[in-house]
Amino acid sequence: MSATPHQPTVTEREARQVAEAAREQDWRKPSFAKELFLGRFRLDLIHPHPMPAEDDVQRGEEFLAKLRDFCETKIDSARVERDAQIPDEVIDGLKDIGALGMKIDTKYGGLGLTQVYYNKALALVGSASPAIGALLSAHQSIGVPQPLKLFGTQEQKDVFLPRCARTDISAFLLTEPDVGSDPARLATSAVPDGDDYVLDGVKLWTTNGVVADLLVVMARVPKSEGHKGGITAFVVEAGSEGITVENRNAFMGLRGLENGVTRFHQVRVPAANRIGPEGAGLKIALTTLNTGRLSLPAMCVGAGKWCLKIAREWSAAREQWGKPVALHEAVGSKISFIAATTFALEAVVDLSSQMADENRNDIRIEAALAKLYGSEMGCLMADELVQIRGGRGFETAASLAARGERAVPAEQILRDLRINRIFEGSTEIMHLLIAREAVDAHLSVAGDLIDPDKSLSDKAKAGASAGVFYAKWLPKLVAGPGQLPRSYGEFNRHVDLSPHLRYVERNARKLARSTFYAMSRWQGRMETKQGFLGRIVDIGAELFAMSAACVRAEHLRLTGQHGREAYQLADAFCRQSRIRVDELFGRLWSNTDDLDRKVVKGVLAGTYEWLEQGVIDPSGEGPWIADATPGPSRKENVHRPIR
């Protein structure tokens, strides 16, 4: 794809260097998922299940009760879907109960909820209206509050956090019309001018941007005397002169989403509004997402719970061939999948969230796995619900109500959830991001061996270092507790979950052996084997989910909360998951990846263009990517702050 005139032209290597520089390089705290990918099943890092403090629970439960009452009495999901807009009075009501400040410290006027209760709140409000869940999540998980909490100065916190807690909606602006997951090509500029920076550029898909009061903007500062330069983060007043919201975008789902296109033309931003140093923008964004990503799977948990409720009620009422459809195996297997997967996904999100609250583990991989797994499984559960509902699943809630039936928005939840596989890092990008973290230990000792730009002496040093590392590491992958029949016996209750944990331990070692073999085989070409890396990550996600499900079942048993039923659900999930893991392992080495690459080259070369004949393309005219040349806006400003 050719760059537009103002677009930086970068090589693949340069793009990778930018992404690599933005990574957190160090592992200062233990990580269950990182150890899992290295073949070490550290159950002690997640079991016994971490527990929240009593005052956190009390504060969280009190707010959930208030939020539930608000959702039941003030939110009309059908109206949001019909009007494609969240009513202003609903947003005002959310402000009144403090929902904008769920994660903001009480000293700034927020509620100071833990990550666990913030996620429970998002699951609740997201079930009432996914568009409202997205608004609150974008505001707090990636908008102004979180990066300021982590990287802001005390002055910035004092100025902006009280506003974000009660009155001001925030948005996060990174993506551009021709820049998605490749930030090295970021074109929006921030040119130093005295005590200000001057912003120019166009940002696309600015969730909350249409109604936002405050923006976090990523822009490139040019390198100059006294300025390090690089991609930098700024807090920008959305009403500043030169900012135009040029379009409110419309999507297949989340119809109430206030998502737009925002143009900056000669926008002056005080240097005091810069978050962190110049060049730290991507690192700030990625660090913010380490826990911010948990909000999305939390709402997938809420969707799974709703899908289970509808599947249960409908399949008990609907009869075919003399019995409820739930009792037909073809339908029953779908209901079992929804129930077991909802249980496991809630286990993953709650465990990751509690670990985030305790801050004793590094959860960057766990949060990424939760986002990846939650978004994929959420879509599958919604799709299965539509299938269970049959023709009624494809029919809109409004149409069902018009002909006298219960207005069940099954098709809407499927449309609303679909974006989650793209939001905050697409599934494909998440695969690569997690894979990079999963092989970090290997690259740290052997990276120079496969780097074509390294000298022979560097390679020799790397070879010696790698030899020491692998001499200690590889023998540990041969045997482990997973081969001992009595291992993890504390999980053997009325249902025996210990075989599943032994399976996880054995397959964690197998996963590490497979990764090592692949690195030995492909070396520097490993990064191009995206199909293989994706399957490696998917196996890790399943093993993590199985571990979380078993730990949660035992936790619920010990606390007297449906322990017997939890064990049953964990057992069902693990058995379903093991089938997927075995298939993924088989596909590591038996797949069509090489053939697919040949076919793709043929498609791009026009070799199969004859196959496209016989259809009409209903697409309209226009460029594939809109022009984003900096300059004054020629469109009406559709920005509408809610006051």
C-alpha cells in the first residue's frame, strides 16, 4: 500500500523496531502465563485464588446495587438501538451516580473501585446496553484517567481527574485513516512552539470522540534541538480551536457508539499537557492497555451470562418432536458450551483482575489472553444462541415484539460483540503481541543468533549464553508433576479436576518444546510464521482458561458458593477445551500454511480473477482509504459535548 504524501514511509524492520521499543522490556514480577509458555506450570501463582479486601467488596457491592437499579429503571436498550444514540439524560444519570469515575481514586472525586468490581460493573451495564458499556470502558480503560493514573504528573491529576470522575467524558485517539496496528507510520504531528505544541492530523474511529470533553492524543514530535521527538501522548481539550469532529461513524453493531473522525488543524496544546516524556507515547498506550484490556472480556462475560439465560428459558419452552429442544443432543451441546465457556471466561477475568488489584504478579500476558479468548468465545456463544433460537434468532427484537412475541435481541448481541475481535488489538495482532512476549526469554538469550545484522562475535557470545540457558531449561521439559497420578489431588472432590491440571502441566511442557523446535527450525523466519504463532498462543489461552476454571471451582467450593455445580462446569469446560488443544497441537505441524501463501500470491497477482466473474459489486465509488492530508476542515463540526 503506497503512503499518502504526508505519511511516513517506513520499512518492515523500522516498524518492528518502533513496536519493540514500546514494549516493556523487563519482567520484575512473576507471571503465571509467561511461565506457562516456558513449560513451567506455576499453580502456586494463582492458587489459592487471591481474595479482595473486605472494604473493597463492600464499596463494590454497594455501587453494583446502585448501578443495577439505574440499569433496570433508566436504560432502554431498545431505544438506544432504535435511535442509534444514548439519550443525554442517561449519560447525565451515569455521571450523577459516579459511573464515570469508577476507577478514579476517591481523593479526586472518583469511586475508587478495584479492577474486579470495575469489570463487574461493566459486565452489568454492558448487558443492559453494550453501547453504554463501550462508552464507559473507553472513557476509563484507555481514555484520560488510566494513563494519567500511571504516568501523569501530580498537577495533571489534580486538574483533570476530578473532571473525568464526574463531568467530562474522555476518548483515546491513536488510529488514523491509513495507520492501524503499525504506529511507526503515525502521521499526526505535534510541533514544539514555545511553551506549546501545535497538532496537525486526522484521527479515525475515535470512540467517544463525538461527545468527548477531553482527549488523549498520540502524535509524532519531530526531533530537533532540545526535543528528543517521537510518538508522544497529550491531554487535549476537545473544544480547542482547530479541532473538528468531521463525521459520526455508523457500524453493524453498537449503534449508540459515539465514534467519529477528528481533524486537528493548528491546535495549540500546552506543554504542561504532555503525558510523560517525548517519545514515550506508545509505551504509555501499551502499558495502559495491560489492565485496560480486561474491560472488554468483562463485557463478554456479561454477554455469555445473558446468552445462557436466554438459551435456558427458550430451549425449555420450545418443543420439537415431543420434547424441549434442549433435550435434543444437537441443541444441548450448544447450551453446554455456552454454560461451560461463560464459567471459564468469568474465571479468567476475575482471576486476572484480582491479580491486577494485588499488583504482585505481572499480568500483561494474562490480560492479553483474556481479551483474545473473551472476544473469540463471546462471538461463538452469541452465534450459538442465534442458532438455538432458529429463525427467531435472526429476527430483530422490534419485529418479534411487533408480532406479539418476546423481544429478544439475539441478533443484536451477535452484531454488538463482533467488534470485540477488532477493538483494542485485533485477534491477529493479539496473537503476534502475545507470541512476542511468550518467546521473550528465548530472544533475550538467543536473539542475536538469528539477527542477520549482528556480527560474528555477537553471535558467538549469544551462542555461549544460549547454550547455558538451554542446558538448564530443556531437561526440565521432559518430565513433571503432570505424569504423576496423584498430583493436584486437592482438586479431587465429588468431581475430579486433578486430571485436567495434570493435562495442563504436561501440555505446557509440550508447548514449550514445540516453540523451541520451531525456533531451531525457522530461526530468523520465525516471526513470519504467523499461523504457527497464532496456534501456539491459542493453546496457551486454553491452558490458562482451564487452570483458571479449576482454581475458581475450588475457590467457590471453599467459600460455599455453588461449589458442586462449579466443579461440574469446570469439568465440562476442561473436557471441551482439551479437544480444542489436541486439535491445535495437531495443526502446528499439519496445516495448509505454505499452500495458503501460494494461493494468496495468486489472488493478489490476479491469477484467479476469473473466479470473481458472474456477480455485481454493490459497493459505492471512492478511495479505499480517505485522504488524511493535514489542513483546515471543510466539514461541519458534529462534536456535541453533553452538559
